[in-house]
Amino acid sequence: MKESNLKEELFKEIQKRGLLEQDEPEKDEESNGGDFCDLVCKVLHSRNQSHIFHLQTKSYAQHKALNDYYDGIVGLYDGLVESYQGKYGILTDVKTFENEDYQSSEQVIEFFKDLSDDIEKNRDSVKDSYLQNQIDTILELIYSTLYKLKFLK
């Protein structure tokens, strides 16, 4: 048997048995993951940061508002990232950010304002309407949290 025939037969057998490694789905040029990864990394960070603020505040209203946020954001974050990865492939450039200790209610409000600004800035990194809807739901939670932090005592 010729070497090329042996290679072909081996390749077919590996393929038939499902042992051939599949390539990752290609990322769309419009959705290269970079800005989107920045967006979701900041959302992931917001969960831990809000929990720290929650544990350190002396305001019951802030304590409850922050509890609602960190309880709610995990499922929303998971859904967004899993939906993205189902179409574009696994995100690998996950960034982390330093956490801050609670200083004041103004600091916490500013944190959520900055978070919403960062999300708005990077949301165009994806064009898919279902991903945009999931981003809208995350922003809805952020703005609801901001309302509670600003106006409920």
C-alpha cells in the first residue's frame, strides 16, 4: 500500500471514530472578542466589587441594593457569555481588576456609573440582537441598582 493511501485511510478511520479534533468556531471580524471581552470582564468584576461594598457599607439600604445586584448579575453574565461563546467561540483573554474597599456612597454610585458607561462604550463590539438584548438586561439591573443607591435611604 502506498504511503499516501495509508494516510488517507488512517485519516478516514480517525474521522469515522470521531477522534479528529475539531477547530474552534471562527470569530466574526465584527465580534473579535476584544471589546466584548472588556465588557464582560468588567461585568464579572462588578459582581465581586459589589459584594465587597455590600459587606463594608453601614447603610442598610445600600447593603440590600448591592445584595440584589450581586445576586442578579451572575445569571445575566453567564447567559451573555455562553450565548456569545456558542456562536463565536471561547473567550480567552479574561482580564481581572483590583478591588476597592468601601469609602463612601458616592464612590459606589460612581462605580456603577462608570460600569454603565464602559458597557455602553463597548456594546457595539457585537451586533447580534439577542446579545444586545442581554446587554440591555444587564444595564437594566445596573440602573435599578443606581436608583436604589441614590434615592433609597
